[in-house]
Amino acid sequence: MGSIVEGKVTGITKFGAFVSLPGGKSGLVHISEIAYAYVNEVSEHLSVGQDVRVKVIGIDEAGRINLSIKKAMAPPPRPAGTGGQSGPRAGGSGYTPKAAPAAPTSFEDRLKQFMQQSDSKLSEIRAADRRNTRRGGGGRGR
């Protein structure tokens, strides 16, 4: 487990791709292990017969081999200054983080700071939800 090997895609399903490995074995690359970006369709990223580099990430009790393509490559660089989010905030609430206060020293101080931040974020989310409801936006699924 943990080794990186070369393989060939032998089949594509909705949930991933089967890859033949050296020694006559085969394994599955789950759709979540294909790329660092969101994968909607496996066939948009892989094709049968394609050579791929995979990392063995697990072998279950039935002997099935779990593979990852994304863990066999370096992660993409994160955009500077965004913390990995695009736009004002992933989710589009318009929230912008405030400058972090000096780090609290005790557990109680850290807990108090966390609770204050959590209450503030919840208030912002509830206010945004009320605005959306008044506009007829409702919520999910509408």
C-alpha cells in the first residue's frame, strides 16, 4: 500500500474507472480520486486504454485494490491570498474574513474566541437566509 505504479484504464463506470496493474491485478479509482477538481463525468477525464499513474491507497478484506490518480501527483498550487476559495467566498454569501486577533493563550480563551466567531457567522447566515426567503428565493432546490 502507498506505492505508485503505472496502469491502463480497462473500464469506466459512473462511480470510477477500473485500472489494470502490473502482475495481472486490477483496481478501482473512485470518481473522488480522479482529480483535485470536481469530476462530474469520469469519461471527461479518462478513456479506456489510457495509461495512468496511480497510487495504491487501500486493499479491503475482499482483496479489492483502491487506487488514486490525484494522490499520485502533486496537488495544484493554491491561489495566493484566497485561502483556496474563489469569489467573495465559496457559497457566495459575501462574507469576508476579518483580520485575526492576537492568538489566545489558554484553552478557555480559544474556546471563547471560537464561540464568538461561530455566533457571528451564524448571525450572518441567518440574516442572508431571511433576505433570500423574503425575495422568494427560498433555499435549496428552488
